[in-house]
Amino acid sequence: MTQALHTPPRTPEAPPEADLAALAARHGLSVSGARPSLPRYVRQLWARRHFIAAFSTAKLTAQYSQAKLGQVWQVLTPLLNAAVYYLIFGKLMGTSRGVPDFVPFLVTGVFVWTFTQSSIMAGTRAISGNLGLVRALHFPRAALPISFCLQQLQQLLFSMAALVVILLCFGVPVAASWLLAVPALVLQFAFNAGVSLIVARLGAKTPDLAQLMPFVLRTWMYASGVMFSISHIMSKHTDAPSWLTSVLQANPAAVYIDLMRFALIDSFRGSQLPPHVWALAAGWALLAGVGGFIYFWKAEETYGRG
């Protein structure tokens, strides 16, 4: 009798995981925040396309809401950057020599590069800078990097209006080739969105990436012919290996910049483009766009946790 009274109660054994999974399935339960399949994820993202567009427009409107000049800064900022680059590189360093229509050449390069640079920088903070939204609402997290890229595309379109005025003021005629700017921008947007998705996943776990990225982008800019003609500069360095010119011209930022120059500036000839330039542009867009999307999707259930 005494032994029975002092025997501790037996702890019930936890049911095996297989039984728990079967129990959850029987009652229609699923893991909270679990990653959906890739096709379902794409459908969820498409269903929220109106949110993506509205969010990007709202961010663009609020960006300069505290400035007295307001949305004028959307055009003024890249123009001031172009003016600084013209003074330093065009005049002091002489990169304008041998490059016809250098001002349109430079402004086009600055505007197109700014689109890529701003998209990637915004993507770096897309998750880590919006944790309140990520934790409060359930939606495909890819909507955030994509919406920031769409915001930068809208800003580029404002800048393109100023670019058209500059082209006309410097005697560049309107031509049918200007229509080629549309597919070039579509491919560049796909590339920018893919890279933004990659850095958004990396930045979600490593916030220090936002501090490192400006140095990476600045180095990339100097290697992309934003302020100078790659083919013209490399022709002066006869001791440089022949493959170096091909590598510089094939880097994605240079490809999209050269395509826009070819479309808009009549003095920028096809001979200045790398071989198979449209295939290169489509390849970079496909590789970054699809690869970046899948890479981001694989970590969908980890965003906003921990």
C-alpha cells in the first residue's frame, strides 16, 4: 500500500510525428507560414499585382514628400549626377574625346545605371526594412522587392522625359529605333528584379549587406562604361588582353546601357555593341529573373522570423 502511494505518476508518451501529421491532415490543419509550391506562389503573387503597383506608387510619391521641390527631384537627382560626371570624366579626364554626342551618351548611361543601382539598393532592404509589414500581414514576400523595382522603373520613366529633351537639344533626331528602348527596359527590369530578389534574401539574414552594397555597386559602375565608351578606351590600351574588352562589354549593366544608347542615339553604331547583344540581354534577364525568383522563394517561410 505504501509503495503504491509513493509511485510517481507515469508521464504519457508523446505521440509520434507521423500520428501528429495524420491528425493534422484529418482536421485540415497545415503548418503556419509554410512555403507554398512554386506554381501556387506565382499565382498568389499575380493575385496581388494591384497591391504591388499601388505600393510602388505610394513609395514613389512619399519619397520626396518632405522636399520643397517634391517630385522634381526624380529628374533633378540623375541630372545633377550626370553634370558631376561630365565635369570630372568628360572635361578633367577627357573621356569625351572621340565619343560623338557625349552629353546624350553620358546622360543615357547615368539614367540607365541609376535604374539598376537603385533597384538593387532598395532590394537589399526590402525585407529587413519592412519587418513590421512582413510580420503583420500574410502575402508573398517577393511582392516587396518587385514593388521596389517597379518604383525605380516609374522613376526612370520620369527621367526619360528629361532625356528626350536633352537628346533633341543636342541635335539627336527622333527615329524609329527609339522603339527598341521598350524591350531593352523590359529585359533590364527582369534582370533588376531578379538581382533584387537575391539581395533581399541575403539582406534579410545579413543586415550588414546594406552597408557593403554601395562599394560593390560603385565598382560595378566603373566597369560598365557609364561615363566612357568601353570600346574606345580599350582601343587605346593595346597591351590589355583581348578578352578583357569582351568581358567588360558582356557584363549585364553595360549590355543594357549600350542597348539604350543604340536605341536612342543615332551616332552610337551597332559596331560598338558586343556580338549577339540581344541574346546576351535576354540571357541575363532570364538567368537573374528566374534564378533570383526561385532562390528567394526557397526561403519564403523564414522571412520575418528569428
